[in-house]
Amino acid sequence: VCCFFVQSNHTRKELLFLMFSEINLRNHSSLHKLFYGLGFMSKTETVTLTNMCMIKNKNKILVLNRTDPIWPGLTFPGGHVEAHESFNDSVIREVKEETGLDIVHPKLVGVKQFYDHNQQRYLVFFYVANEFSGTLKESDEGTLQWMSKEELSQNKLAYNFDHDLPVFFDSSISEHMLDGKRDELF
């Protein structure tokens, strides 16, 4: 066992890295295990999981005009993933709750991530459904309307939803990252 005192401008994490590097603990995975074990790094974070689904009927798309004062405007149906619920099951349930429709074989087409007011990651899994049954029924979330892609773009969309749309319509784009001034599609 070795004990020493150091006066330095390095952080405690940097000093530990340097110290363990010097005593031949150079194995990258061993260093990571040590740092995670000491609480200097964490592999986990709190994440809110949600979904959104574009339902297509020939050349029309079902849109939801949200009445929520926090995020009003046109968007697609969706909501939160519940504990122990698959993403697939959650989007089927949310669409049923918000539209009355039973979607079949929703296809995951992308994801959006941003940070909420508590600086916690928020993920939205984007789906497209071409098959459905049932009768359209509005919910407390807002009013429903079938629109063409062109009509959708000419109406008042929910904040930043215009930046989400390419993920639904362009198969070469699968992610929308929104973080402060960073607003990128990948």
C-alpha cells in the first residue's frame, strides 16, 4: 500500500487515472471497472421513454391537434412507455387510447432524443403504421384529422415537430437530436 499527498491542478479523477497508470493498471477495462466502482463515472442515467406513431391511410396521415399547453399543435399520436412494457406494445396501446384505432405491425423508423427541464434524457421512439382497424375516436389529448403530407406542412405544428418529420418520411434519417442549440438529424 502506498500513500502520498499531491498538490496539483488535476481533478481527483485525473490523479487516480495517473496513479493507477503508473502502477501498471493499464488495462482499459480494469481502469473503467475501478472508476465506476468508486463512483467517478456512471453508466446509468434517468431516461423518459415515449413513442409516437404516424398512421397512414393511402395518401393521408392521421394527425393529432394537441390541446396540451406545454406542447400544443399538430403532431402524431403517442405517449409514455409503462414499466415492463415493450416499446411495440406501448405504441399500440397509446394509439388505441388516443385514437380508438388498433394498429397492426407498427414499424420502428427512428428515435428523437432531447433533455427535459431537469436535464434528463427523453427518448421518443418513432413508428409508422400502415395497417389498422377500428373506429376513429378522439380523446382528451386533442382533435384528430386525416391530412396529406402537404396539408400537414401548411398547418401549425407542435414545437420542433417539423424537425421530426424527416425521420418519418426519409428512410436515410433515423435520429433527431435536440440539445440546446444542437438540432441535428442523423
